Amino acid sequence: MDRNNVLAAMAAIDGDRSAVSSTAYACVEALYVYPVKSCAGVRVSDLRFDADGRIVGDREWIVVDARGELAWLGSHPKLARVQPKLLADALLLCAQGQQPVRLSRAAEGEVTHALIWNAEERRLVIHPGRDAGAVAAQFLREVTGEDLRLVKLERSSALATAPNALHAVSTGSVVELNEMLAAHGRARVDVRRLRPNLVLRGMQEALVPFIEEHLMQLVWRDGEGWWRRMTHAAACERCVVPNVDPDSGEAQSGIDTAIAELSAQRWPGHASRFGVYLSPPAGSSLSEGTVMTMELDF
């Protein structure tokens, strides 16, 4: 749906094109944390943001290949079968048919380094971390069939390699994607393919597809009664990761193509987009079911 159609849909909701407002309301449909980058997400009832405005427990760990280079779902789709769970003092690695592995959330392993691609510098950059050990490596080998190791990055590296704190999408956008997939004779997908932290839905009316791309900020009142604001940081450019089935860890071509088609309708000449990155306020929290004000810029 292009910008003119978005405006028209907004007008239809209000009953008059001239009544289109820069404010709308949404509800938090779901929240996800990804304890290990490129592994399965964990649906949670609330997100907590630390002093740096980062999601507590999100992407603190990474997986590296035999060369020490960051492994991602595009190259290692079976990582989706690894289901991490965050406990108060531990990280639990789970997978169907496997004995869970319990690791301390504190960095206790041997000092190591990970190679992570830096898009601005266009080269692999070395980042320090701690290896989670042989038991975790054996678990990853049994699940994926590949020689991979689990690494907890140093705090500074975790911040540097994941500059965008929170990824948000709306249910309306997922519906639009599924309509495109159905038109091409493909099966529908659920929101986990997009790997969001925050999923927004409409209140009484469905949200206009891709309305999140016009967000300036989200405003809500947290559990302690404080008003909080989350601001727009960047568009989310998409790769082949949505092709990976979050349950089977199998890559299925075509989902990325549908995303690119929809993106080209809205943003011709730009890289494929779906969802947005937002910057949360430090030291706050966000709960499932929270009503949020969307301040928009069309």
C-alpha cells in the first residue's frame, strides 16, 4: 500500500479525507526478546530497558562459526531451532529432542574474539567476548550439524554491533504481507518471521498497513505511572532472514520477494523495508496490553 493509499485508508477510518490525524492509538499485541542473536525469540509479558535504553537480556549472546565469524540465519537457518530461555541467573539452551544446557548469565568462559561485519567500514571487525564452552558448542553441533560456538560479547561490543535497540512491526503490515503471499499462491506466515521486539495492533479498528513507518514516537504510561516516549530511529531494511521457518529452521524462498514487492510500492528506489527501529527511554518498561499513542508524520 503506497503513501496515498495509506492516507486514503486513514481518511476512510475517520470518514473524511480532511479529518486525517497525525495521532492514532495502538495496543501492544506481543513482546519478544532474543537472548541469542539469530536463535529463536522468547515471547515475554514485558520488556525492561536498561540505563542505555537497551532491552534487558536481548542479543547479549551470539553464535560464531569455525572461523570465529558471526553466524546468522541467512547462512545457518537451523539456528532458529535453538530456543534460549532467560532465567534469573542463567541462560537455558533448549531444542526439540535435546537435553537443555544451562549456562551462567555472567561471562565466565575463556576470553575470545568474534568477527562481525561493519557495514560503514565495509570490513570484518574484531570484537571481544567470552566463549561459553564445549558443552554449549556440542549442543549447537547436535542441533545444526555444524561447528559453531556460543559467545557472550563484552558490553561495549554488544552496543556497537547492534545500534538499533528495538524492532517494531504492526499486525496490519503482517496481514498485508500475507495477502501478497496468498496472491502468489504461497502459505501465510506469522509475525515471528519478521523477528520483532514489539508488535502493535489497532484498538477498535485494524491499523493501516505499514503505519509504523510514519511513526515519530510512541507515548505510553508505564507500570509505575510515568509517561514514557519511544522515538523513531531508522527504517528496518530486510534481507533473506524472513525466509527461515521459525519452527523447522528450513529456508523457504519467496517471502523476501513479497516483502520487497510491497516495499517497492511504498518506497520506490530504496532497499526493501519492513518494520522500524525505535529508541526506548532508559530505565523504563513496557508491558503486553499497554495502550500507546502513535504520533505520526505523513
